[in-house]
Amino acid sequence: MEVQASTSASAPAPTPAPLVVNAEYYKEIERARRYLRALISSKNCAPMMLRLAFHDAGTYDALTKTGGPNGSIRNPQELNHSANRGLETAVDLCEKVKRKHPCITYADLYQLAGVVAVEVTGGPTIHFVPGRQIRPSRKFTLLLLNFVAGADHLRSVFNRMGLEDKDIVALSGGHTLGGAHKQVSGFDGKWTEEPWKFDNSYFKELLKSSTKFPTPSNPPTGYSQQKPSSSAAGEDSTGRRLFIFSTDQALIKDPKFLEYVMLYEQDEEAFFRDYAASHKKLSELGFVPPTWTSRVITAVKNSSTMAKTAAGVAFATTAIAITFYYRQRSQRKEE
Ligand code: HEM
């Protein structure tokens, strides 16, 4: 189900000045990336950062070209919706990064956090292009995923964003991280045995558990009123519950989805390749980076390589000079 909501009171929010991705902005992104790596590792918050990035981007409507990764999830009306419950902590943590790197837009920041979350948990490298504007759209379509629904619902939500079957299955693999929490979705459990490790185990569990674990069946409102029975879950080796939702199960019930599930279960590299491509697509919904952005990135990368090369040459020259000096000295002593 989708909900239309207005983001603010009567007056339209002022349009922010256009963002220019110059060398300084790109360097700031790289600094923020390093900070995020440390923050996400120390706070163990990769799953919620990935969910934050997904929920900020997931408001995109390909038809009206509104929503998308624009940082709007931090607006109280959107953040306080039950579909986004639990994400306040992720927004607050990102605020620490924003304070250190204020020139970075929230839109870039949340997507960068998602990319770093996948990277630090051992997942694929996702190519990140900066430059997302904050778009103060007065209307947005909430990402409302009904997790007791099936394949049709999944397709209608993801197709609305302009994403296809392959994207749906690959991105669902994001559930290899983290789990569900009583206070968020009303359910407690996780999809995989190692929820801090990004790998293809979600697909392995999905195929293994399809017959073992029944799924919740009472329809939720947002995520809030879902009270799955304990029979909805199986137990892992540590006694913590593994579960699958109907939307996960839809991936093995639908023959087209199943093809991808079987591929990713067998071939982790194929999963990583497709996941990285779909995640990039998700993080750039409605965002077309100007062509000169890639030139800025290449120029900054080249200049840092040149700086390293120059430092290397200086080091080598010094080393040669010292060696030469000592050789000369010992020759003089021998004479
Ligand atoms: C396909 C439809 C999807 C449905 C129905 C769905 C639903 C849910 C639900 C109900 C939770 C549990 C929230 C909680 O109780 O804390 C959750 C967690 C999560 N979701 Fe999804 N999700 C979907 C797709 C995705 C996608 C595409 C991604 C990322 C690419 C994603 C990433 C996550 C992560 C990482 C968590 C764990 C969060 C944590 O542990 O704090 N989900 N999802």
C-alpha cells in the first residue's frame, strides 16, 4: 500500500542552491566515507544504515519523477511514520558525520552510509557518485512494504521505483544483514546465522527454510501492528530465531524470482555483481550526475596518484643519495 503525504505545512520549502561537485566536495565525501567506516564498525550499525539508505531512496516514483534518495527521510513527518520506525537512531548517527562534514548533502550522506555499510560487512564495493540534491518536495510516496504480501505486491512497489525482477531479488539479499526487532516491526529474529556479515547466506537460508518455517499471516499496518506467532520462526544453532516473511517467501514461490534466488545461492560472485549494480541503481533513482562529476573524480584520483608517485620519487632519490654518500665515505676511509 502506498500513502501520499505532505511533508510540511502550507509554505513551500525554499529551493536549496544547486550543489556543485568540485574537487573539494569530492575530497570531503572521501573523508566522510572514512569517518563512516569507523563509526559503523564501532557502533555495529551496518544493518540499520543500509535500511536507512533503502528507505530514503525507496520513495521514488518513476512516473512522476518525485521522491528518491533526497534526504527527506529526516523530516519528522516521514521519519515518524511507522514504516520508518527504528530509523531515528540511524539518522542521529548520520548527524555526527554531517556535523564534521557539513557541506555534504543529507541525500549523499545517507546513500554513502548505505554503501559503506555493505562494504564494511564484507559485501561488494558499490560505485558511489556524489551530487544528490536535497529536494524539498511537498509530496512524497512512502515506501510501505507489506511484509505479509506476495510477489505482486513486491513487483508493484519496486516497479513503481523503476526497478525490475533482478533488482528485487538482488536487493532482497540485503536481508543477509540485521534482523527484525519487537519495537520496530513487532517481530524478533534474523534471516541468517551471521547477521553482521554480508554474503549470500540469505539465499541459502531461503531455500533451506522454505519448507521448515511457516510465515506470519496477519496483515500489518505499516510495520507496526504485526504480531507474528512464535510458530512463524525456526531456531538457529544459538537459539535465536531465524525467520522469513511472506515477501521473502515470494522469492521462491514465483518462478522468475526463483531463478535468481537459485543463481545467487550457488554463486556468491554473481550475487555480489548484481547486488552492486542494483544497489547503485537504487541509490541513484531520479539522480542523473552531471557528466563533469566523473571528470572531477578522475582528476582528484589522478592527482592523489601523482602525489603518491611524487612522494615515491622523492623517497627513492633520498635513499639513493644516502647510499651514495655512505659508499663514498667508506671508499675514502679505505683509501
Ligand atoms: C523486499 C521487500 C522488503 C520488505 C518487505 C522488508 C521488510 C523489512 C522488515 C519488516 C524489517 C524488520 C525491521 C525491524 O523490525 O527492525 C527489515 C529489516 C531490514 N531490511 Fe528490509 N525489507 C525489504 C527490502 C529490503 C531491501 C531492498 C533492503 C536493502 C537493500 C533491506 C534492508 C534491510 C535491513 C538491512 C534490515 C535490518 C535492519 C536492522 O537490523 O536494524 N530491506 N526489512
